[in-house]
Amino acid sequence: MKRHALSTRIWHWVNLVCVTILFMSGLNISNAHRYLYWGHWGFAPEQAWLRVPYFPGWATIPGYYSLASARDWHILFAWPFALGLLFIWAAMLINRHFWRDLRIARKEWKAAAIWADIVRHLKLDFDHGGGKYNFLQRLAYGLVLCVFLPVMVFSGLAISPGFEPAAPWLVDAFGGRQSARSIHFIVSWAIFAFIAIHILLVLLTGPINQIRGMITGGREIMGGRE
Amino acid sequence: MKRRAFLAGISALFVGACSKISRSDAGASFFHAAEDWHRKAHRALSSRHALVREYSKADISPFFRGNGSIRVDTAEYRAHVENGFADWRLDVRGMVKRPLSLSMENLRKLPQRTQITRHDCVEGWSAIGEWSGPQLSRVLEDAGIMQGANFIVFRCADTLAGSNYYESIDMVDAMHPQTIIAHRLNGENLPVINGAPIRMRVEKQLGYKHPKYLIAIEVVASLEDIAGGNGGYWEDRSGYQWYGGI
């Protein structure tokens, strides 16, 4: 059996492209109005909870300020991003990847055990825990798959006025359109933080083998883990 | 330091490639297709006359921001302001059986719809206001739309960077109950910064699709021969999406 299922590998790389383009075009869109608000409305600095820094051209798509063009990229890649998420959720439920490898049982939420896991991570010892992934890994992947990525789709839909008649309650569920926009922004940076840590840990644990594993599937060694 | 330069280099290459794709025909056709899918998905997920959220008086923002054109710089418009827009006319023309020229009085005498809605600018900000005016569908009914008409074009008195502002929507949005010709904001006559004396409210779309200083409504079969051919001022000038519901 391969270490990573084909569905996981395809989605991983497609999603990487989507998230990168959505994040960088999102920074360009952010430059159009650099204030974030809570509630239903907000249009002036004195109502804002945050003044967002201006993101330079090297960090944005396109590489110069263009709200129209950045929206083109955002609108296009929202499709493979959202449909990809739907696909991987269906795949994970069908092949039991989520249930078997990512789920955290209630009895695992013990402060001492979690602390021990954190200490081992700080000592750069990652190969522990009974299953495929240890507690912190499952927590991180679980947060990204169950919370961060779906919240990006739903807060994005809540910002869109044309979608509103289909589910007016969605805007309220986020506490208003400007709250949805703030949450969209905050969670995009949470995903950025996840990716930064993810890449760092891949670099620390034999990057060539890790990347090859995510492309070819890799091999599983006796005992279930490589 | 070398690694940083390398990463910055990769980022620049990637950004440069994206910028190139943005300007290519192939890129444009993908972007248009994606925009269409969003519009079709929005339409498929709700009934034609499903409403956007309406708010209570307590939700109204203390001030309604003016954006884009906030006045019309002509002697003619200033004269209209002087006499309280008593002589303002709204023409309804194009593919209609009975072309109309409506006075402010005519518009006020039609059945009115009052709605407290949220205005979302493409830039990201929102403001809530109470708008009143006749439904566009009622005016179009009076004029009688001819067979083969597909779009409604809004002609405006204001200019931006030397070009006349205009916008367009399709029949689905034109017939939507919340699409109104607003002449009142928060119980007062429409202020100049918000498009006096009349502006469109197209509530399922972003702010640039709600043209101000409205002088004519044109019913057309195609948008191709109008101005830059993309269906609106910002669509022509900067490539903004024609469907502003996303």
C-alpha cells in the first residue's frame, strides 16, 4: 500500500496552486481597501479594527495593483479550490483516510500527553504516536481540513452579493458581511502560517523523500510508517 | 541571503508569468468562463425573485459614503441642482414599443418600493441605506419590451476621466423586485454625492453596477456596439467583471 493515496496526492498539488494564487491575488484585492471592520457595514478608517499594510508587487497577483485583474484570478481559482475541497472530503470519507489517520479521539485530549508531544516536536523528534500521524500533526491537518479551508469557501460566498439570495443566513452566521470579510482575511493568514510551518517541517524531515512521497505515493515500511 | 534572493526570484518569475497570462486572450477566456459559472451558479441556487437581505432602520449606517463620481461638473447639472431637479427627465428608449420620457413627478407617482439594503463596493467596504423608488420592472412594463431584447443599458450624466458613465444588466436582474430607480435615500431626496436626482439600485450586484445621475434607460439586444463593448464604464476602462455579483 502506498503511503499517500492517489486522491490525496492529486489534491495536495492542485490545492497548493489554488491556495497560492488565491492568497496572492487576495493580497492585491486587499490593497483596494485596506481597512477591516466587524458587523454588517463599514467604510471609513474610524470604524475599522485593523489597518492592513500595503502589499508590494512581488507578493501580489498580478505583480502591479489591479483590482479588476486580481479579481479575475480570484474568481477563476475559487472554482478548483472549492470543488477540490469537496473532492478530497468525499475521497477521505470513502477511503477512510480521515477516520483512520486524522481523527482525534476524545480520550487523546489530555494535557500531559499533548505537552509531551509538543516537547518531542521541539526536540525535532517527529516519529512518534501510534498511528500514521502524531497528535500535533492530526490537530494541524484537522484544523486546516475541517475549519480553515471550508471557512475560506463559506466566508467568500458570504461576501458575494449575488450569492446572498440563495442563503441570506450565511452572512448573518458570520456576524455580517464585513465580519465575513475580516474572517476571510484572518483565516487566509492562518493558512499561510500553516504552510510556512508545514514547509519548515518537511525541510527538517528529509525534504526529498517527503516530496517524492507526495508525488509517487512513497512506500510503506513494515509497521506501517516510513 | 542567497536563499532569500532565490525565493524572491521564484516569486518574481511566478508573479511575472501571472501578469502575462492576465493580458493574454487565453487567460481572458478562462476568466470570462469562470465569471459566467459564478453567475449561473448564483442563479441556479436561488429563485429568480429571491431577495437579498433587508435590514431594519437601526442598522442604517450614520452616513452613506459617496464614491466614484460624487458630482456632475456641467453648467446644465448645476442648473438642475438650483431648481431642485424639477426639469430632470428619464428617457426609456431602444427596443421598446412605447418610448417614454418620465419626469420626476411621473416617477414619484408610480408604485414605490422602499428597501433597507447593504451597498457593497468592489473595493470591499459596505454601507447600509434606505432607498425608495419605482421598480425598474414596472417602468419597463409601461414601455413594453420588444422581442429579442436582452439587456438594459443605463445612461448617466456623469463623466469619469472624460468618458460617460454607463452600465448594463440582463433581464433577470432588470426584473428583480429589488431593482429600483431610487430617488430617495434615508427618507430624503437623493443627495448629489449619491447620484441625485435618480440612481439605480441593483441589489444583487456590487456598487459599480448601481449607476448614478441616471438620464436614460436603453433596451438593447447586444452590448457589443456600445462604447467599449464590455457593458459598462469600469468594464471598458479597467476590465472589471460585467457580472458584479461575485
